[in-house]
Amino acid sequence: MEVLSVASEVYPLIKTGGLADVAGALPAALATHGVTMRTLVPGYPTVMSKMTGGRVVMELDDLFGAPAKLIAGRVDGLDVIVINAPQLYDRPGNPYVSPDGWDWPDNWKRFAALGWVAAELGVGMVDGYRPQVIHAHDWQAGLAPAYIKFSPNADVKTVMTVHNMAFKGFFGGEIFGQLRLPPHAFGVGGVEYYGGVSYLKSGMECADYVTTVSPNYADEIRTPAFGMGLEGLLNGRADTVVGILNGIDTAAWNPATDPTLVQNFTVNTIHTRRVNKRAVVEKFGLDGADGPLFCVVSRLTDQKGMDLLLQAADGLVDLGGRLAVLGSGEPYLEDGFRHLTVKHPGKVALITGYNEALSHLMQGGCDAILIPSRFEPCGLTQLYGLRYGCVPVVSRIGGLADTVIDANPAAIAAEVATGVVFDPDSVHMLYEAIRKTVRLYSDEKLWKKIQRRGMKSDVSWDTSATRYAELYATLTGLKTNDHPDD
């Protein structure tokens, strides 16, 4: 079965967040199910720099006002089709925002082009390639299902995966006339949303199936609290909304072989993690106290609960903990953590930005990772924490609740606990979770059991890939090892 994955980023070619990790890991996970997945991605500078061995499979004179070429190739283990349109994508830095931090004003056009090309591939634009399923990820690819739905020649099936409902890809209604869609597409059953165009809503409305990245989040977004105004749409098509939990690339995230760690370890040699802990302490300029080392690897935003952590951090230090923070985001939150580093020298430290290698080292050396999110569709950092013996302390929300088992007395007695789970959106509850973590850490034997149990958790793509393959088969009527001509 041929599936075209459509994503605005894919690891290791381009990454700003978890979407890239998912888009990068899913093709290999599906290959064992007889699914061939190629990924359509914009030709940002970092992507084009790796496409030296690609071949041009199509030239377009006018891709939303710009000439473009489609280049196919295999890069870093991925089969990709890249849209080489310098006028749209040849820009420095982050793929979504300008160097001054503002969204590119023509983002509507840049990602309409992504969806349009996906749909054209779905109807056979390139000789010899015609996928049976188009799998679109998040709002940037959301127009692909709409182009398919309103095309008279399309029989390709579509899946829309929502990684985060908070980002709708909303633009003013004046752009509709330039989207290459028929007039009747501007309606409730199409791309219209409160007088404008929402790319996310378009994908959710027009796709054959909508998936989210955890079962709990699939339930949450059908409520007003988490549906972001789209819960009515989702409830209206509840039988085609499915939650499939994300996995991680267990080869890239393997503490036994990870080259970014100072000391590799396994579940049987977990005591050697302390070498990595010392390395993290030195990297962040923290003191060598004996208490637990907490970490944060995150965007510094209110969604991630970082404002709650700012208020709970004094208590964390008073309890004997230390805190290493890696991330960037809202200026007031960055400033807040900088203030904490001055207030608690040697106890709290901040490194702004994102560093992939350092994030691995932190997971491999810190004792616990704090994820106090207000909402979290799936979350990957808690899965990395489980894999690396960095005990997750998480909100009881979204995929966090699906993946971490709270160390309550019953779970400890049953020997199933893998972390600490608390009710979200409260400084008091976060502080109590930190205090509970410190208490658990003080019992070395129990703490090691929780770490080892987390490391043994199945955080791979195996189960989830099976569910995606079954979904594709349901849509197409093909078994996952069938060929369309059989």
C-alpha cells in the first residue's frame, strides 16, 4: 500500500517540535506492515541542502505564483518528495516565523501550496506514483483533504492527524479566491470558519478519518474545555475520530547506544546513570547536592504550565531539589526562569534555545522530568523520560495520562507505577507532586523500581503502527500487504 505523508517538518530534515519526530518515525514503523510511506515536505534551506542526490519528477510553472520543482529522493532513511519553490520556502531560520518572531505574512500561500501538491500527487500528477491514502499532519497540511474532497477526479482516501488543536491555521476570508477551490468549498462543509478559512478545520471536515495522537486527547477535544470551538464538528462525526498514541524512535532514543550520553546504560546497569547526572550538573553550573535533579525540556509557554512551575520552583528548592531548564518561549517566562537562577544560584539553571544532544543527556542523567501541561495531545518528552529512567512528573491530561502510571499506594503495591501524575492547572497540586517525587526519591530501592519499570514500558511505534495500518486498510479495502492491482 502506498501512503503519502504530508508534513511541514520531518526529523531529521527539519524539526521544531514533536510533529517532526512523529513524521520521521512513522514510515519505518509502517514498513513492517507492508505500507510504503513517502513524505511530502517543503523545500526549506536545511531540507534542500540534503537533497543533492534527488531527481526532479515534476516541474510546475505556477505554484501559487512561484515556479517550483518536485524532487524525489531518499535522505537519512526517508523517502521524500520535496517542493523546491525558493520564492515560498527559501527563508532563514524557523519554517513558520521570520527572524523577528512574526509569522510569515504569506504562510497561507506557503501551506496552501503544500496541500495542493499533495492532492495533485493523489490524483496521479507524477507518472508512476499514485498513493491510495494521503495522511495529512496538523494545520499546515490541512488543505490537502479539502483539495481532494472538492476535486472531481480524486478517489484517494485521506486521514487528518491533529497534533495540537490550539493551532488552527486561521486566515481571513479574502484569501479564499486564491486557493484554487470551487466557490461551494467556502461553506460549513468545507474550509469556511467564522467568515475566514481555517486549514485545521478544513482537514478535520474533509478527511475520511480524523486521528489524534492519544486516546484521551481524542475524548478531550470533543468537549468545550479542549475542543477550541471545533468540538461540535468532531461530535458530529464521532465514529470517524480515532485516538492513536504516538510512539518514539527507540533506535534513536536508546540509552544503551546513545552517543550523546557520557555513560551508556541499560535497565540492568541503571546505577551508572549517575555519570550522566554529574555531566548535566556541570553543564548547567549546578551544585553537587545529593537531592533529586529535576529537568524541563520544553517550549516555555503557558500551555506547558511553565508559569505554574515558576511559582512552584521556590518550593522545589526548599525541598532539596535542583532544576535544569532547557527551552525558549514567552519572554516573560524566560525572564522568570532567569530571575530564579539569580535567586537560587547553583540550584536553578537555564539554557535557552533547543539542543537535541543536550536534551538526550538530560533525559539520561536527570532524576525526574517535569511536564505540568494544561493540555497535551500526546507528549513525547515523557516517553523519552520513561525510556531513559528519567521519571516523568506529569499533568493528568491528554497523552500524559495515557502513558504514565501514578505512583499511588495501589500502583506501588501492584508494582506498575512509572511516574507521578497530578491534577493540572494548580500551583498547589504541582508542588504536592514535586514533594511526592522527593519523598519517592528518598527511598532508593523504590525509586530504582519505578525507573526500571518505566524503562521496560513499550514506548515504541509497534502497536500504534499496527493501528494506522489497520485504519488505512479499512479506508482502502486493501490488506496492508495487498497491491491495488491484485
